[in-house]
Amino acid sequence: MGITPEGVLRKQGAEMDHTGTLSNAYLLMEDDRIADFGPMNEMPEADAYIDAEGGLLMPSFCDSHTHIVYAGTRDGEFLDKIRGLSYEEIAARGGGILNSSDLLHSTSEEDLYQQSIERVWEMIRKGTGAIEIKSGYGLNPADELKMLRVIRRIKNECPALIRATFLGAHAVGRQYTQEEYVDTICREMIPAVSEQQLADFIDVFCDTGFFTVEETDCILRVGAEYGLRPKIHANELGVSGGVQVGVKHQALSVDHLEQTTDAEIEALRGSCTMPTMLPGSSFFLGLPYGRAKAFIEAGLGIALASDYNPGSSPSGDMRFVMAMGCIRMRLTPVQALNACTLNAAYAMGVSEQVGSITRGKRANLIITHPMHSLTIIPYHYNSPFIRHHILAGNLIG
């Protein structure tokens, strides 16, 4: 399940309805790569093997949007939400992202790493093999760099494929005016991140109450000068113009998209930018779900990601994300699988390495418990389904 020809880096439109399958098959791994696969009657001799015993073999999930480097929790805000406060109201009272920033500032780098690596392993145990991780709770030069160093350590010390995103423009730090903070991002943070080679991408929260299109345009322009490709937060809280500015800057992805119109779909046509939707955030905050079917019907692809963070989506379970894609966004199981694997890999710039069963790709694979179809995974959305998880050719305990 998930077989894709070499050279296919994403799926769009009607391609989302298809995934390669092969029954009664073998797959051969050499070192950390997929070396070959085919019908069982053509299987070469092997020194050792794993019998799938009636389970599906599929690519590991890829999660292209997370905020898992954070300190503590925001369970107090969870109670505020239960009492009726909106995400915007909590942020306007000085909570939300700023609360996480305060906690992170008072947390040592070692403690921050220990809290974060525990979340990474939680995600791996649930079937994720590639993870994008953002900064964005530092909100000053020293703490943003601290977060990115933690991400680099995670990248070096865990078996999942990790990509780092600099999200200094997540909110305005408490000690700054809006203008001062944008200037600090452009003049201090971006050069420091680039000099220390701490990030692959740059991101901006271009949305109502956060950063404007003009500010986003400025930050992305400076980021490009330092070799940082954009990924954009857009249209979570309103129709912000973030999709259009992302496409203008050839963003790898535009993420959230709970609030979109046909203008955003038109802006994405023919672009290299992957629309990425975060159903966990819609679920937790009570926001609309992204118009996934409309995007696909317009010939676009979509990716799904967890948005794992302490305030609006405190879960990194990509199986649940896949299920929400089916249950609430009306994707078929095959469409949801493509959105959580190959297209999610594209949205974090690694679809030439992972996201499908393709010869030469990294052997990041899930072997499920016995099941007769892919549909069982989102249908029994809370039942254990992973028998073995393999990352870079190695069984994960």
C-alpha cells in the first residue's frame, strides 16, 4: 500500500484517488533503503525476514507541521475554552503563545530537550517517521536560538527524519512593539539562524491579530536572502491573504486553511505550494475544517498534518489526523493516506526520500495487524493498528 513510481513527489487532483497496491508481496531492504519489492513468487533468498501475517505494509506517516518543542502545558487555557473563551480572546488577554513563551524562557535547554524528545518518541510509536518542528515560543533572539538548538539535537539523536523551521514570527514578544519585533526578526534573528545553520525553512503566522501581509512579505524576502524557504501559517482565524503571499514567495506549503474562499484555490493553481490542513486544530478549537474536497476537485493536492502544540492541537497522532480527514473532511481513505504520507513529505521538502514505497527511498514503513483493507485504519480510529514500525530499515521497539 502506498507504492509510487520513482520521480513522483506529490499527488494532485484525481491522482489523490490512487495509491499503488500489491497483494501477497515481498519488500527487500538493504541498509536503510527500500531495495526492491514484488510478488512473493519472485522473492529472492534472504538471511532474515519479517512475516506480515496478513497485515498491510505501508509508508510511515509524515507530519509536516508541528510545534513539539515547548515547555510545560496550557491546560489552564483548556479550561478557559470549556468556559467559552475563544482562541483569539485568550491571546488578546496575553495568553496563548505568550504563555508558552514565558514557560520556555524559564526552562533550561536540557529540560526543554527532555520534554520534547518524549513527544517525538510518542509520535514515532504511533507511526510517524518524518517530522517538521518549528520554533516560535522563544519570541526573542536568545530563546528562538535555544529552541532551534534543541531541534538540531533531536535531529541528531532520534531515528525519525527531522526538518527545522524558524517561526520567530509566531507572535510579538512581550518586550517589543509590533514594528520593533519585525525589525528584530529581520535584522537579528534571521542572520543568526542562517549563520548557525539551524533551520531549513522560515514561517510566519500571517493571520488576523498576528502578522500582516506586508510584514509577512518583508520577513519572507529577508529569509530568502539567507536561503530559508517559506512555509506559511495562513487563514486559520480569517481570510488573511497569507495564501497569496505564500504563493508569491514560492512557499513550500501554506498551512491551516480553515477559512478559505475560491480565491485561495485559484491562487494555488499551477504553483509549487502544497495546501496543508490541520484537522486536529479544527477538532480542538471548534473551528471549521478545511475544504479538502474542493481543493482536490479543483485539481490541487492537499497534505494533512497534526499541528501538535500545547494550545490548539495537543496531539501528534497522525492516525487520528487521517481519520479526521475521512470523518470530518470526507476524504476517502486513499486520499487521506496520500495526504498523510507522500504529500505531507512534499510539504516538508523530503518526498524524494520518504512518503511512499518506492525503490531507493528510505525504509520508513509500518506493518499493521492483520486487516482486510486500508479503510480499517480510519474506521477503527482508536484501536491499536501497528504491529511493527521500521525507520531507516530498523525495527523500532
